[in-house]
Amino acid sequence: MDHYLETVKLRYKRGSWDFNMFIQRTKKRLLRFLADESGPTAVEYAVIIALIIVVCISAVTSMSTATRASLDASSNAIQSVL
């Protein structure tokens, strides 16, 4: 890791700005990115929609199982009468 940092330092010292300025700018950009709340809002909406879909699928599955059991019982009752 130290070798990598030294390589990065050498690359950026050759240019018009130095490594410390690079680190400061990167840190500022990272903090600004983490403080930005527009991205997490979209993610929160996606999670809410995913949870609603899961609830709907489980409700439909549960209702279909109950409906099948009810129709099977009705079918058996009708067949036993005939």
C-alpha cells in the first residue's frame, strides 16, 4: 500500500498541483457525496416499492391457497351428493 501511495504522490507532483491538494479535493468530494440526500431518497422509494410488491405477492399466494382449498371442498361436497 505504501508503494502505491508513493507512486500516486510522484504522479501528481509532476503536474501543476501536488498530492496533498489531491487528497483534500478527494476528501471534500467524498464528504459532499455522503451528505447529498437526493440519491438515498430514490433508494428509499425503491425499497418501499419492493416491500409493497413482496406483500402483494404473499397476499395473492395466500389467497390462492385458501381459494383452492375452498373450491376443492365444494367440489368434493358436490361429487358426494351426486
